[in-house]
Amino acid sequence: MAKQFGIGYAPAGWRALASVFPDYDDPLLAESGLVIVNNEEGKLSDEEAKRYDRFRDRVMFPIRNVKGECIGFGGRVLGDEKPKYLNSPETPVFSKGRELYGLYEARAAFRDRGYALVTEGYMDVVALAQLGFPNAVATLGTACTTEHVQKLFRFTESVVFSFDGDAAGRRAARKALDGALPYATDVRSIKFLFLPAEHDPDSFIREHGAEAFARFVNEATPLSRFMLEAAREGCDLTTAEGRAHMTSNVRPLWSAMPDGALKRQLLSEIATLVQLDAPALSELWASTPGPRKAGGAPAPQRQGEPSGYGGGGGGDDYYPDMPPPQDFEPPRYESDSKPKFQPRKFVKGKRWGGKFEEPIEPLRGRGAPPSRPDVAVRLLLSNMAQWEALSHELHVMLCDLPGSHGALFTWLDSQLHEHGVQPWAALREGMRGLDFEPLAERLMSVSEAGPVPEGEEAQHLADAARELSSVLDFMLDDLLKAQQSEAIAAVGKDPKALERYKALETRRLELRARLRASGSETA
């Protein structure tokens, strides 16, 4: 296990690294967090400043990014010294709010076990892997963030958060709930596991066995139930005041969820608990100011959108009986006022399976109109934050595109992991000299997006998100169609090919229904 996780030891001396690095005064040692420079608030010269190792007499856990590169360290004391755990500080390559310990080692196990298990410490991850649960990861001494959750959902559609059953564990679970709600779609599973107060995962498995722990995981609390439990805490639902209090507590949690069947079912459950019907609850939330974001600023709303129906998880959160927004415009890929989506031919034997034909009509004044991958490149380079919100399936689809498009999206994904969300200007500098630079430069230089008028930024972002969603849905439909063709070709040789074809057809029907509902033309 020590070899698998690269576990080592930092000697007790103050300057043990001086025997490893020829230049102990190298500024990079301090910038990387391995060496501390005690400069008494900058009063000393570099020569006079005291330098010593950050990690001393500790068991060392390398923290790796998803590519397996060591970007930081965690150290645990062997005795009772404080602090018990010590992490590398924030550096240009390491951010505790974005990284998960053990993610590199656990990625394959997510697929084999069907879920990711999020724990609270390095030792939990190592012990669980040793005892038969290699799909465990841990936060790095910080609360679970939306960035953590989004990163996990790039590798799996099911996440179980494991916490101690004490008050501190409940508080940590509450923070994890806030981070998970924006990603609680209809096809994802998010659960919360609370161990008995006297146990951590390691001790529980050693006392009760791996099968008992697996049953505990399967019976973990679903996100929907935990959300309602958190909202009703401290509220006496036998009184009108208590029900009103719960209504106020649950509103920002519910609003943070993306639109879908789960969210709409929860609206009915909430209404029942507070003794209102769902339309009355919708009307109440629509007539009062919506939940505020950190800093006191109201969550952005689109024109025609009732208060309280946005700002958290994206999407159009409307109760079925309420009218849809009136300001939606289908995505435009040409200068004409009507969207013209180009037909495609299936190219047998190619992984992507689709080829874009010549346009029906040329783009007036600009030559050929952009393909859908072109549009996806433009939108994602204009607002890199949208990449984080995409599912793992869409990430794989885009990175597997042939030629410069796939290479660009693969590079964009690595940039997000290494540097976080960056503006186009920073991305432009980072891709200089790379093969896909001309593609990105061309698409961004001919972008029709001009300066956004003051006060319309939220509307502009919402429109771009809808455009991207529509483009990716059409691309996904093409991919599913290609996979259907492969399944049909395998009938007679693969006993599960027909079953796979039917499952793909069901997905395509759902996808096309969503496209029709959004106002886009069918493929």
C-alpha cells in the first residue's frame, strides 16, 4: 500500500532537504511549499532570512493530480504533536479547494465499484483501499466544495459522502450538501453515509467486516432526504411558524438544484411538509425576493423568470403549470435569423462516426458557417466555466473529436485541472505554438459576440449556456446514432448488441424530446 500511494517519511531535522537539493536557497523550494522562509515580515535580507523544512518527522502522503503528477504533500505526525495533519500551502499548481487525495489512484475503481466514496482523511483512503474499497478519496483538510463534486462527476455518476456521526460530521455533511446540490441531476446518485460516532471507516470495517460496510453504503441517506432533514432542523412542523421557517430554509437549497424530475418531485414533497400545494408554494416564491448569494447580491434572474427560480443550479426552473420564459431564442450558427443545422453522413469505422457536410447556404460575408464543434469551441473558450458544468460523457465526447478539435478540448481540460477557470486572454497565451492555435484564433476572431451592454451580463451568459446545451445535444445525438450502427453490426456476434441498441434508442428519444422542448430544430 505504501508503494501504491507513494507513502514516505520526512526526517526530523530542520534542513533535511538541503541534502537533496543542491541549492537549498532556490526560491522555488519556498514557492512549492517545501521550505518555509521566516523573514520577520520582510525585515531581513534573503541571506539573513531563516529557511527550514516545512515537513519534519511526519509520514508523508504525496498528493497527485489526475495525471499522476505530484502537486503537493500531506504529512501526519507519529506522536501527539500538533497539528496532527499538515498540508502543502496553496501554490500555483495546488489548491485544496479543487484537489482530492487519492483521485488518481481511485479513478479505475470508480467504474468497477460503481461509485466514489468521499472520506475525511488520508488514512481513511489508504485503509479503505487496503480493506477492499479502492474507490475512496478524501478532501484535503477543507470542506467539500462544488469544484470537488464537479471533478468527481467527471469520472462517475454516483457519489457517497462518508462522515462521522457526531456534530462535526453533520456540519461537514451540510457543507457537502451545498456543494452537491447544483449537480443533483436526474441521472446522478448522491448519498450521505453517517457512521456510528465511535467509528471511522477503517475501524468499522475491521470490527464489522467489508460486507457490513458495503450494506451501510447501499443504505446511505439519499440527497433528497438529507436536504429535507437539514431544512427542517429546528423547525416545529406542528406550528404555522415552524412550517414557515422550514419554507425559508429549504428555498435556497431547492433553488440550487438543476431543473429536472427530481427537483419537481421535491417541490411537491416540500409543499406537503409545509401544508401548501405545489402551485401555491411556487406562487409564494415567485412573489417574494429570491435567495441571495454570498455578499448579499441577489441571484441573477432572466427576463420573465420569477424570483427564487435561478442563481443556484442553472436551467429553467418552472413549475409545470407556470408559463415558460418568453425571451428564448434558438441558437444561431449563421447570420440568417433562422438556425440551419447541417445534415451529416455516417462514416463507417470511425470512432466519432460523423462527418459534417458542406452547408446548404454559405454564411453571408464570412464564408462557410462554423460546424457544431466550432461553435462548442467558441462558447467554451469565451466562458471556460461552462466546461466544469458538463458531464463526464460530454467531456469524453469532445476530447475524442478528431483532429484539432479533440486536441483543443483535451488541452482545455488539462488547463482547468492545473490552473482553474481562465479568461480567453490567458488561454490565448497558453496555447501559443500548439497545433490547434490557428483553429482557436480563427473561431474567436470571427465570433459575433460584441461587447455586452451593461446590466445584461446575466442574460448573455444564460443565452450562451442554452446555445451550448443545444449544440452538445445535437452532437451527442450523432454519437449515439453512430453507436447504434455499431450495435446493429454486432448483432449475431454479440448477444447483448440488440439490448445495447434499444438502450441507445431510448436515450436518443429522450434527447430529441428535450431538443423539441427547448425550441431547437430536430436533427
